Amino acid sequence: MKITKDTAVTLRFKVLDAQGRLIEQSSEPSVYLHGGYQNTLPKIEEALEGKEAGYSVTLALEPEDTFGLRDESLVRVIPKSEFPPGVKVGGQLQGVTDRGEPHVFHVMKIKGPEVHLDGNHPLAGKSLRFGITVLGVRAASAEEIAHGHVHGEHGHHH
Ligand SMILES: [Zn+2]
């Protein structure tokens, strides 16, 4: 079966940086609903359109096509005294952007009395390579299409 709109695609992926260093590797297969449901990156859908189980590809993608460019207005330094207790380097906290929108910030480092926060996606601004192997393709159910995501094994549970 070919990957077309409203198919459930099971795949295994890994993410490498531009130098080929491994950043992330799926430990379990993941599954997404193909056809513009924003379950995965549009460039990945584009590359997989019309392909079948067994297809394998490495995509070199620019930040514009993955997690976006970095936004330096999302980099913050706050006094340690304003820092909520219990949050550590590597943790996250809820804040607001300059436009007052809620936004998640990552705690990058604590330096003396200052806490450095970064609200960018950790992979923002990076050129990445995605190694993708298609493990299976099936037709999505009417319910999955209505919900815009896949149910069942490796899918959405609710
Ligand atoms: Zn659902």
C-alpha cells in the first residue's frame, strides 16, 4: 500500500545534526496520520508521499523547514530570587513572550545570581538530517481521520 492522504504510516526515525552526530533516535516505532494533519513535518510528508513500507530516506532539512530559526527575544536572564523552587538546569518553566503569549522556556544555566532561560526549541536554528524508514502503511479509520491523528498501538490514547 502506498502512502497517500489518510493513511496511517508507521516509521522509525533518527535525527542527526549537519555533521552527522546523532541527536535523537526513536526507541519505538512511531505512527502518524498522513495528509496535512500537522502530525509530522510537511517536508517529511512530501518525501514519503507515494512511498511504501521498506522505503528508507535521509532528508537534509534547513531550520525553516523543521523547528524554525532562533528568536533571540526568547532568551531571558532572570534573577535567581524570581526563580521558582524545584526547577533545575534542563528543566522547563512556563512564562510569557514579549507579546504576552504563554510560552515554555528551557532552563539553560544558572550562573551566580542569574538564571538563563531560552524559549527556543532546542533544535531551532539547526540544519538537521532525518533518517526515516517506513515500517508499515495502512488506511486510517474514519474515526482517526475525524480526529486528525492515529489511534491504537504507538498512536494516540484517549
Ligand atoms: Zn482520537
